[in-house]
Amino acid sequence: MTNQIKIAVIGVGRWGVHLLRNFLAHPQVDVVAVVDPHPERLAAIKQQFKLDDTVVLTTQWQDLKKVAGLTGVAIATPATTHYALIKDALHQGYHVLAEKPLTLNPAECRELCHLAEQHHLILMVDHTYLFHPAVERGKTVVQAGKLGNLRYGYATRTHLGPVRQDVDALWDLAIHDIAIFNAWLGQTPVKVQATGTVWLQGAGEQGSILRLRSVTGGAEERGSRGAEGKKDTNSPLPQGLADLVWLTLTYPDGFQAYIHLCWLNPDKQRRVGIVGSLGSLIFDEMSQSSPLTLLHGEFQQQGNQFLPVNQKQVVLELEPGEPLGRVCSCFIVSVLNNTLSEISSGWVGTELVEILAALTESLQQGGQPVFLNDNQGVKVTNYR
């Protein structure tokens, strides 16, 4: 196989432009086309990156069929469009790197994974945090037993926007922290629970400021209808799009992780932690000086007293490198070697969508626990 591959980037919005930047900088990639429905974006990226006139800039996905020798596509479009685009791309014989989530439907995810296998194509999902040096180093710390007996985990992901109109805060934000916990623990949840609140985009009324509407309300609230008396079938939640969500994940060994998500909180936080009997591991993305910290400390019992001992803080050194750049490089290596990525394959993306779907079910049921089992057709991932 040639050591140079031809790539098209589909969608050059807030995230897609960074995919384009990384692929343009990669020595084994020839970016031959960019697709975006907004002509002004195409004009802007042509000027920003000084694209050659030979690069096809088009608002129409179907125009890619005219591009000779196209090897793969990177899809950074709204989640609701993923299934149709990825399916068409695989049928056209293109390898695919898709922005998270793979799709909004577990059955569609499984179908796409099987389709990629049938066509001997790479299907990879851009779960960027799985390639973050802090997450990679944290995995080695946890699985080496340096925290002792694991007790619980917690994560907070808040900011003032951006507010999505295609998915809620659960689908927009939770996938990052769930992926990190799964990677660090080497396992996936068996039970999930979710509660939340909708303020900004209620059912059938997206885009307006509404009175407080709790997702944890009774059956009459969960069946709320829009102004025309019809349920909003475009929203993943019949109540509208949740702005605030609280999650509990329970893993096979009893370990529990608690996650707080909100996209209308000016207190920007990106923090994940695991607490063990010998200390805690903290990944604080907002800390420039010490994003990954190991806090040693345990209790020594004297009579009926528990005294803290062995306390110290260690800032863990990280390898340099942009996580998204690592994602792009992994995709290229997978394509060139025709080898599935163990870190972020389509099957890993499918597992995460299964978890999100179960959390959505719990959210709709006011926080009732939902159990995940192994008969969903999802391949077991070797996170270890």
C-alpha cells in the first residue's frame, strides 16, 4: 500500500477546522477535498490555510464521488447526520474517522461496524481524550495499583456554552468522562442512573427561554408536548434537551463514578478523579502547571481515631503532543496497515453509545437504574 493517503474533511465548523489543520500538517496525508454546507466557511478555510486550487471545495457531499483515488474521510458534522454519511462513505469504499458520538442509536452503530468489517475498511471514532497524554499516563497509574483499593470516581464538566441544538448535555459532554473512566478502570458499567433539568430548550420549543422544567418530574411532565400538541420527535429526550445532568455509573466490581455535567455554568471545570485507599489521581484539564496529579494519603487507625498519614503531592510528567494530532496519526496508521485501532475503534464508540442510550432511558424515567448486559451485540473491548 502507498504511504500517502488522500483525505476529505466533511464539516469545517468549530471542531472540523482542527481536523483539517492536523491532516494538512501530516506528511502522509494529501487533503484533496473539503465539504461544508456553508460557502462562507469554505472561503474562510481556503484563505486561512492557503489551500491550493486543486483542493475540491464543495457544499455537496455527493461531489466526493468525482474525486479520484480518495482513501478516507473525516466526518465532523452534527451527530444526527453521522449514520447516513458514514454508511454512504463505507459503501463508497472510504475509510472513516467520525467525530463522537458515532451515531445516536446503538443499533445503527453496530450496523456501521459490521459494514466496515464486511468491506475491510477502518471505522474509527474521534474520542480525543483517549489519546490525551494525561489519560494515557493515568491509566498506567490506576492499573499499576498505585491508588490501592479503588473506592469511587468523580468528574465535573461545566462551562457557559456552547449550547447544542442537536443533542443534550448528556450526549454532548458525558462521553468524554465515561471514556476516561472506562479506560482507567479497564471495564465498562453494568448499571447507570441519570437525572437532569431542562431550562433552555424544552420539548417543541427549542431556542426559547423557558420556565424551569425538571426532567425528574412525573409521567405528565415526561409526556409534555409542544405548542402544537405533538411530542418533539427530533429531540433525544421527550422533555427537551437537558442542560444539567447528574450521572452514576456502576462497574462490575462495584466501583461507582459520579459525573456532573452542565453547559450553562460560567464556572468552567474539566476535572476527573479516582479515589483509592492509598491516594487519589486527579486529571484537571484547566490546570496548565499540573494537569495530572497523584495525591498520596491514607488513614492510620489509633484506637477509635483515624489519622491521615503518608500525605504528599506528586505532579506527573506527561509526554508532549496534541491529542487530536495523535487521533489523526492513529487513523492514518490504521488505514495504511489496515489494522483496527484498539483505542478508539467503531466498536469502542458503539459501547459508549450503548451507555449513553441507557443513561437517556434512566433520564426519561426520572433516575431509575438501567442495567446494561452483554447481549446487545457489542464486542467486548480490551481496555487493558
